Amino acid sequence: MVSIVIIGSGNVAQHLITAFLQSDEIELIQVFSRQKESVSHLISLDKIVSDYDEIKEAAIYIIAVSDNAIGEVSSKLPFENRLVVHTSGSMPIEILDSKNRRGVFYPLQTFTKNKAINFKEIPICLESELADDFMRIEKLAKSISNSVQSISSEQRKALHVAAVFVCNFVNHLYKIGNDICVENQLSFEILKPLIVETAQKIIQLSPENAQTGPAKRNDTETINSHLNFISDENQKEIYKLLTKSIIDHGKKL
Amino acid sequence: MVSIVIIGSGNVAQHLITAFLQSDEIELIQVFSRQKESVSHLISLDKIVSDYDEIKEAAIYIIAVSDNAIGEVSSKLPFENRLVVHTSGSMPIEILDSKNRRGVFYPLQTFTKNKAINFKEIPICLESELADDFMRIEKLAKSISNSVQSISSEQRKALHVAAVFVCNFVNHLYKIGNDICVENQLSFEILKPLIVETAQKIIQLSPENAQTGPAKRNDTETINSHLNFISDENQKEIYKLLTKSIIDHGKKL
């Protein structure tokens, strides 16, 4: 059994609590949360603490708080030389206070409250200062995921940037599609099979081979007709830039 | 039984041939294709014609060719007053020669050669000049899909623009994610669960509620750190524009 304490109560913390509670190999000793009620639907009240001095001994401490709070939280921990990891995609391992042994446990996924997720398929990106500690967090990661990766801080930053493109920006394009539907008395439902298939295609094909549409064909007639159709200046600017990027990329091939 | 002839041999034509051959309610009489070998793996050679005068009588003729060829193909058909539909998202119904009864049969999906697709879930957007003809193409559409929609030419254009955002542009963002991985010795495989989950989220949540990431949080520190990390000027420009769009949208709420 690996004993752990989770510090935090947001999206990532909540999904980790749920995942670790389902694992036979992990003992979730405590959750640290300023507002006890934010995690009391997941774990019994006697295991929730909001005072640093109440935190018990554990093999691994997981800090799952917002990026700008990680450093402060790690320095407030009232112990030394224990294994402490953060869960952030964009923060280096050094953000953690050096009084403890440091590591990173970054699950690469988009977490939303009230939407269950299958952790088995989520890549967990690991990093540690000491080789022994890597084995500890690897065991922890493998208890909930089948995709455990060794990723350096620099690579993790690259992954986080890539994730912004393929997740956050992609979702914003869904939002624009939704807005165009609403403006034209169409249900966004009609676009959903296309959205899912576009993502599914990537499992079998490279994004390069999966590319379709007027920009890929350099079909200027359709592109201009679309630009005439779009009245929103922001949408028009995004349409132009992404079309140009697809066309320029085609020229490089 | 509804008898049909399919004119064309590209992606859409091939997927339609495959779908209609599986339906008991449809008799696929002929496929018109300039190069017989491009569809000979799907249908027997005696049913493939490449001369307009060989085209037999059928209840519905489906023109599935590239947008700029629809008008010419429809005017070359050596008969009048029959029901002829095109399958384009961006062309109005009037692009078809008026010597025949006109309609539109637009399957809203991204079709790739050698990737099978389940037609049952694909929305098929229908339009016709005559009410009687609408019933005919509706029966045709329902024989292969559970999602049949009545959509005007103007609405179809809006849908096509929206589809460019949620499919073609989204795929290009996958391409950028792929490029960032390759540059940093990372496998694109690591991003795939995130890509699929980002699409799946939309089934349950509105794109507005599904939005996450540094732009949504207006986290300027992470945004600037990402912009410093990105060396490619084109990627940087896309990152800036989409980040600004997400932030501006948040201000309007």
C-alpha cells in the first residue's frame, strides 16, 4: 500500500481523490482543503483537514492547487525530507520548496466538475529529483493509469502548450461553431457527430492526412464566399489566419 | 424500393455507394465515373458508366462531384424533369440546371478514403424545390441515417462555415499539437486521450461550460510563458489571436 495525502480541492484534486479511492493499492490518508465542504461529498469529514499542523505522515504528498499557489503551499508544509509532488503542466519541479524531496505528477487531461473520467487512459507525466522517488510515483501512477510517462520539465512545458492548442483552442472553435448555429436558427446538435468523428480520425490517421476542407484544397472561391458570409470581425480574423496557416503549410510539403 | 444513380467517384460518392449498397430500401442502378477503376472495388463493372448517354432511368440522381463541377455535370445530363440532387455544403440549390427538378442531399461529415464511417449518426441536410420531391429524398436519407434535417440553402451555408471551424480548423490545431510534440521528442500519442475527451465533453456540456485553460482563467503569467516558449511565428500568431478571442468572449459574459 502507498499512503498519500492530497492537498487541494479543485477539479484535479477531486478527480484524483475519486481515482485513488477506487484503487486497492493506495491508501488516501487525508485531503487538505480550506473549505471542508468542497470535498465532503467524496471523502468522510474526519479525513479532511484545513490546518497544516494536522497533516499526517504519508509516503507521498500531492499538491493539486492552482499554479500560482503551489510554491506557497509547498513552503507551508510543516515537515522536511518527505516526497512532495505537484500536478501542474506548466510549472517546473523547482517551484516546490526544496526542504522536501520534489517530484511532478501531471495527468494530461481536461478535467471538468461533474463529468466522470476514465483515468486508465490518461497519460500521467512523471518527474522526480531522486531515482528512488521516481519508482514511488511510478507505482502511484500505475495504480490508476495504463499510460505512465517519464517527462522532463522542459518537455512538460511543450506538452502543456500543445494541450492548449488541441484542447483549449479547439473548444473555443466549438464555441464559434455553436455561435454560428445559434445565429442561423440551427441546433448545435447537428455539428456533434462531425466534432466526434474529427477527433476519432486522429486515432487512425496523422493530422496531416486527416486534413480536409476548402483551405486544404486551396479553394479560393469557397473561402471568399465564407468570408463574405461571416459578419463577426473576430470570427473573420480567425478564419483568415487559420486558412492562411493551412495553405502555407501545404506549400511547404 | 427507391432507384438511384450516383454521379461521381470521390470521397463522398464512395461513402454513399457503400452506405446505399447496405440498405434494403435502395436500388443503386448505376454509378457514373470517368475512371471506372476508381469505384470498381465497390460495385460491379457492368453498373459503372462513363458516358452520359448510358445513364439509365432512376427515381433520384445524386451528383457527388467537386463544387465547381456540379453546374456543368447537371447541364450535361441528357434528360429533363427528373429529380437531381447535389451533395455540397456550400453550393445553393440553384447551381443545378433547371431543366430537372432540383434538390440537395448534404451529409454533414468529414469523409476520408479508407476510413469506414457509420452513416446512421450522420446528419443529412435536405432541401428541394417541390414538396413531393422532399418526401422522396427524405425516404432516401432515412434509409441510411437516423438524423435527417430540413435545411435551407442559407442555413446550409452557415452550417458549412461552422463545419470549417469545428472540423477543418480543429484538425489544423491537432497538426500544430503534433508539430510541437515532434519538436520536443514527444510522441503525439500522449495527446490523443485529451483530444478525444475534449470532443466527448461537448456531448454533455456546452462549449462555453467546457472551456478551460490559461486564457479562460486570464492567467497572463502562463500565457506569456507559453508565448516565450513558442519559437514558430505562425504558431505564436494563432496562440495570440485565439487567446485574445477567449479572453474577449469572457468579458462579454
